[in-house]
Amino acid sequence: NAYLEGDYELAAATYKEISKEHKCFELEYNLGNCYYKLEDVGETMLHYERAKLIDPLNDDLRANMLLADLRVIDKIESLPGVGFEKILGVLFAWKMLGRWLILSLITWTFGFILLAIRFNWKDSLLYPFASAGWVIMICISLVFSTLLYNTIDRVSTSACAVIMEDKVDVMSIPGETGLKLFHLHEGSRGCILSEEG
């Protein structure tokens, strides 16, 4: 058992070193798996949450997150929603970045080609399509560019947090002068609404 634990520690250290330069689902997922075997709840949830930002619909990840949640002391139920947040999570998942980039480049290129045909080559066979086509393609490219921007923004400025300490006090106000309301334990997750100090 100690031998296996050493293997998981070595694997986690190797994955962590690779993660300094690369970002992908498999890396974060495997880091979460290593820390799960090492019974480090905070690191497990952190890396599973990062993997979820990349591919929120992965079945293996969802199953492993359910198992990892059993080790978290605080059982905080998320508020029921209309599913809009889930749709946005899928649309702006990191794995969609390449698709939005390619679609954006293709539509921008065709839009400018049709615009050039519209103003320069009136004898072209594509001229009848160029009049309205360039406007449509530019509008579509703006949609794909917006999706691309929002995907980058969502992953790079994620305001989700995982408690990494064994136990932290939740205070009534920022700072040390407030009342201690309750404790949160390692692995609990939430979102940062604002920061002060």
C-alpha cells in the first residue's frame, strides 16, 4: 500500500509539472484521480472542477466527482436552476475553444472574400450571392467571435473556489472583527461574488 501511495505521489508531481505549461482535460482529470487515491480531498475537487471547465459533459468525470463528493464533509446543495447555466457551461467549455476559433476564422474569411467580390468582380458567378452574403457571413462571424471571447474569458477568469484547508471559519463580515457563523471544510466549493481587501 505504501508502494502504491508513492506511485500516486510521483504521478501527481509529474502531472503537476506538466500542467505548468499545458492545459487539457486528461491532465486535470488524472491529477484529480491521483489526489483521490492519496485521499487529498481539496486537490481532488480542485482538479476535477478544472477538468469540468474543459469538458462538463464527460461521464467518467461526473461519476468520479460523485465519488469524491462523498469524502467532502459539508454537503452543500446547489440551488435548482432552469438549466441555462448548464447550457452556457457546455457552450463556453474549454474544449469548444478550437471549434469557435476555426468557425470564426472561416466565416470572417468568407465574409471578406464575398465583400471583395461585391465591390471588385461584378462579372463573377458569385456576384449575385456576394451582395447579401457578405453581410450574413460577417454577422455569423461576429457570433462565433463572441463565443470564442466568452470561452476564453470564462476559463481564464473563473470565480469558483475550493476550500483547501482542513477547516475555515465563515465570518459575518470581511476581516477578523465579525462573528464566526459556521465552518467550511476541505473540498467545499463555491463562487467568489466579490473581494474586499
